[in-house]
Amino acid sequence: MSNAPGPIRILAVDDHPVLREGIAGLVADQPDLTLVAEASNGREAIERFRLHRPDVTLMDLQMPEMNGLDAMIAIRGEFPKARIVVLTTYTGDVQVVRALKAGAQAYLLKNLLYKELLDTIRAVHAGKKILSPEISSQLAEHAIDDALTRDEITVLRLIAAGCANKEIGARMAVSEECVKSRVRNILAKLDARDRTHAVTIGVKRGIIEL
């Protein structure tokens, strides 16, 4: 009777069927890996995790109904030892930090999927944390930046939605002068030329979503 461990059991979570098919194809050829379940949004991910208890979960961040970040927080809240690899197209440093704080053990860009996924799964299963050089560079670049406050992030979201200062003030129940002050802070902290540039930087870094 063999005591050899079984293959690493994987849950793939992504709202794009083609990407899930790609993962399934990669895993199928590996005797030490097996895909036990798939999910297309965060809610399904939680349900599939409870049902299958995978060794490693591959989690997209931007999905309908419930995003990957909220799903990770829920899964890790219920199963603290869950090992999760984020698969995303986003390199934004704020997004990365949020994912790591939520319990992700690795952050892998989808354009590196076919090159690095299998080794990343094995490394995370072995208890390692993995960040690609590109992601590490993003984190280092903004490590000493002054972060936006919660109110400033709200202002930036409303700017992105096309709101003028007066409307932002009305929505946040503050004066227009207060809004102008927050906008100045946002531009300074993001090193942005103007409001539009600030929104572009905010989206790129994962501070806000459009």
C-alpha cells in the first residue's frame, strides 16, 4: 500500500471560460496536479471551496457578482490555511497590497500564465510566497508614497464618474472648498497633472475601478 501523497488539488476561479480551459489544459498534462473544480465568480468560488477543499485556489480579481478580493477574504475567514494564487491582468501596487493583505500567497499576471503557473502552484503548495519581478518592482516604486485617505479615494471615484466639485461636496456632505482641498491633495500624492491624469493613475495603480 502506497503512502505517496496524491496530486495537488486545484480550484480555478475566473469569469472567462477560455482562461479556465487554458488552465485545465495546462494541468491535465501534469501527474502531480489535478483540477477539481471551476467557478466563474466570487460567490461560486466560496461554494466550490467549501465543497472541494482544494489545496490551491487560482483566483481572478475582477469578476461579476462578487470580486476575487471579497471572495478571498471570505474563504480565508472560514479556512485560514487556504492557499490562494491571484491571477490578474492588473499590476497596480495598491491592488497587489490589498490581495496580499487578504491572504494571497502569490500574485501572477495572466500574460505569464503559460510560463509560470505550474511552478507557482507547486511553490505555493509548498508554503512559499511568489511575486513576479514586475510586481515587486511596482511595490518598490510606490513603497514610500503617501497613501490616499478613504475620503480622498471617494473623491477620486466621484471625479472618475464625471462629478464636479459642487456635486461631490453635496454627495459627501462637505463644502466645495473641502472638496477642492482634497483634490489638491490627490493631485500632489499621485503626482498627477490634473483630474483626468489622477483618474488614469488611480485606475492603473488599482486605487479605484471604472
